[in-house]
Amino acid sequence: MTGVTGSGAAGRAAAGGLTASASAGGPTASAAAGGPTASASAGGPTASAGTRDTPSPLVSAPVPAAALDRHRAAVAAVRGDYAKLTEQGGADGPVRLAKRASNLFRFRDSLPGRQRGLDGTGFSRVLHVDPAARIAVAGGMTTYEDLADATLRYGLMPLVVPQLKTITLGGAVTGLGIESTSLRNGLPHESVVEMEILTGDGRVVTAAPDGEHARLFRGFPNSYGTLGYALSLTIELEPVRPYVHLRHLPFGSAQECMRAVGQIAADGAVNGASADFVDGIAFGHDELYLTVGTFSDVAPWRSDYTGQQVYYQSVRRFRDDFLTTRDYLWRWDTDWFWCSRAFGLQNPAIRRMWPRRYRRSDIYRRLVAFDRRHGLTEQMDRARQVSPRETVIQDVEIPAEKGAEFLDFFLREIRMRPVWLCPLRLRSAEPWPLYPLAPGHVYVNFGFWGTVPLSPGQPGGHHNRLVEREVAALGGRKGLYSTAYYGEDEFWRQYNGQEYAELKRAYDPGGRLLGLYDKCVRGR
Ligand SMILES: Cc1cc2nc3c(=O)[nH]c(=O)nc-3n(C[C@H](O)[C@H](O)[C@H](O)COP(=O)(O)OP(=O)(O)OC[C@H]3O[C@@H](n4cnc5c(N)ncnc54)[C@H](O)[C@@H]3O)c2cc1C
């Protein structure tokens, strides 16, 4: 499996077979160009507010009868719940999804009063894996941990498996996941064949690359549950081997490292070894690594980073390493990249005492949420008269040729390290309207998660704002899973306000769900 494929998922997608209803037309305007690097995307067949309802559209892949019956019952139940939650114009406030775990980094107050979230538990199972067709059908709230386990059983995996175990399929598609296969396979939404969506106006529709709801299909990524909720998704899978051979390549400057990214993207290989996975770490201006992973049938040894050893530290120490494919997929989860150090987990004594089953990103995330809810760190800092700190937790995509410039800015102005590097290239030949990246272009995702001290007089958000401006100046995009500080006009220029408004009119004309700006910037 060499080379970097550039063909579009849309072309291959085997949609069809849906119980779709008739369309009554609707807005046809094409998407506005969303930013400096992307061209406009015409919306394709139109969505419509007047579309006749489809009672319970089925996914087109054959799903075993018992699983399908259970799924249908869950669809009927969620529609009823949604209607109840939104009747009287949602008097109790906006609808939220009730899930056991979340990987958002915008902490909101708990739901007020008697308000319940929309129960997504009926959609947290893998419905079917078809090894011959290499597709899986899964509920929208299925975690990647469960999904990967279900597919690895057949020697297959989703084309992109985000690193944190409790990220869900629907969350990664609507909130733009990424991983080290993204240079080869693009982003998670680019291997979706079709999605069953509960729309804001209470319908259940099936959106696919072609057909009546194609425009919703294209506009769903980066809509963060503001157009509707994905109840089930059919996705493509690819074959795996038992092991991954990792090669950690060191670089003495960001320029050198970014040049290597370009070369790997062009060749799809390094020194004859297929670049099945590519990501990296910047520890500083003059110490960077790219880790190139290659599927392997053999492993002279197997490392284990769920015990006393910490994966990101191994990148500095070894040039070669081997992991089972499953351990490779979750290599970042055990220590939440490096963020577990905030809990002392990289101190061997504390690590030994911390039960292995609790060395997981969702456990750390829960601890952070508890801290935020009760303001514990803030109170301690005040008592110790320590200067306040600003949380800077973001992932941004920068054109690879500007990557060194971004890193130079970041290490100088924000001074946080390490930084995660993950190259990507869209798989689709068309940009995705709400997160416009240029097809065929190589980007690098920079991920940074931590806090920085605020100097006297600096307002909260100062460093985040610097990042937002730099990303825009370099023709990049910022993911919206965390805090954002954009003014409204600037936000809509970045994220294609025109197309979003049309989708919102078509699928949630009554505004039963929050708007994207309210959710992602106002943090509602
Ligand atoms: C420290 C940190 C590091 C991260 N690193 C990575 C990374 O390396 N790779 C990566 O891929 N991602 C990463 N993420 C981001 C993560 O992928 C996104 O936050 C993603 O949206 C989380 O999905 P979730 O399933 O946990 O959804 P949630 O956190 O529950 O929800 C996220 C949003 O999506 C909406 N949503 C959830 N499910 C659905 C659905 N079925 N249909 C429609 N809308 C839905 C919710 O309403 C919400 O607005 C990181 C996040 C953090 C905090």
C-alpha cells in the first residue's frame, strides 16, 4: 500500500438503495469561497425545507435484522424525544446531546433545571461490518475504540482513527477528526459513504455524496451538531497488518521538517518504506521528529506504552520501534498525548500507583472538567498569588509551505511545547464548504494543549487571539472543538457563512438547534 491517493470518496461511494423521499426543490446557490486557500464549492443537488418527511430511512448496506430492528426502534425513540425537547420552541434552552464522554474543550454549565439532553445511547453500537465490501455501519455515537475493535477483528480499520478512544464517529465527522493516516486518507468525513441524520427540523434523512441531501452531506463536517445529529454512518474500511514499524526521523529545523513532509507526500514512502502513517512532534526550534509508520507482518520486538513507558518520550530515544496495530492506534490515548503530566503521571512513582485502566484520555478529561466546574486550580492560583494562566488548547491546519513560519511564531509568542504535527491532504477533489481547505494541497495540523501565563494587563484570550490571527494570515484554518474568539463577521468569512446560512434554512429553519457561532464562539 504505497503512494498517497488523491481520489475522492464521493466517486467511490456506493450510496443508492435509500428510501429517500421526494424533493420539493429549495435553495440552489453555490457555496461562497470560504477563505484564502479554497475555491468555491457548488452545493450539488439541493436541500429543501419543504422536503416530505422520510419516516425511517434505512442505511443502504445490509445490516443484520436484529441490529436493524433495534436501530429503527432507537430512531423512533430519538425522534419522539427530540420533538418533546423542542416543543414550545425549546423553552428549556437549546438541545444538547447527552453522551457519556466528550472531547470538546469548551466547558459549559450543566443543563439547567429539569432540562435533559437528547439521549444518544441508542446509537453507540457497531451495527455491521462487511469485510468483503470493506464497509462498516455504526451508530453516530459509537466510540472509535469500539469501532476499531469491531473492524480489527476482520483485519480492517476505518481509514482515519482519531487518537482518543472516546471520540465518536459522529463527533469526528461533524467536528473534524484527524490522525496519522490523514496524509493518505484525508479526514474522517471523507470516507463516509452515507449518513442517517436527525435534522434540526425533526426529520430523519439519509445524506450521501449524491442525491437529495448531498448538500447536507458536504456541509455536515464542521457543523458541530447545529444542523442535525448523525444517527448512523456507513464508512469505508481498509486492510491492516498485525504490526506497525515506526521510524522516528529527527530534524534540526522546522524548514527541514516541512520539506520532508512535502517529500513524503509526493513519494508516499521514505527510503522505500511505505508511509502508511505520518505524524510528528516539535520539541523546540531545533528538535523535531517525524514518525513514519509502515504496516508489517513481523515485529522483532513489541513496545508497550500503556505501562511505565511514555510514548512521546520514546520518539526522542529510539529511531525504530514496533507496536501492534491496535496499540499504535491508541499510542496517544494513554497519556493524552503528553497532557497526563499535569496529573503527575510521568513521574514513575505516581504512574505505578495510577491504575492502568485509568490511564486514559477520557479519565483525564473528566478530571479537568471537575476542576473547571469547581474552579479548584483557579482558587489555588489566587491563594498562592500566581499570575493567571490562559488555556490554549487548539488544533490548526497550516499550508505545509508556511508550517515553519507558523512554528516559529508559535514557539516565540506562545512558548508552549511540545507541539503535535500531523500532515494531511484532502482525499476529495472538492473542498468541504464549512471547513474550506484546498484539495490536493498538503497541510500540517499543529496541535497544542496547555496553559500559558498572562502578563499583567493582558486580557484572557490574548494568546488564543494571536493564534487565530496568525492562522488566518498564513491561509490556514482553526478547528472549533475548543474556545474561539473570532468576531462574527470574521468567523463567517473563515467558515463560509453563506453556505451555512442556506443549510440552516433548509434543515433547521426554526432554529431549534444552536447556530454555529453561538455554539463555538459564544460557548453556549
Ligand atoms: C486535547 C485534545 C486533543 C485532540 N486531538 C485530536 C486529535 O488528535 N485528533 C482528532 O481527531 N481530534 C482531536 N480532538 C478533537 C475531537 O476530535 C473533537 O473534539 C471531536 O468533535 C470530538 O468528538 P466527540 O465524539 O468526543 O464529540 P463530543 O465532544 O461529544 O461533541 C463534539 C461536538 O460534536 C457534536 N456531535 C457529537 N456527536 C454528534 C453526532 N453524532 N452528530 C452530530 N453532531 C455530533 C456535539 O454536539 C458537539 O458540538 C482533540 C480534542 C482535544 C480536547
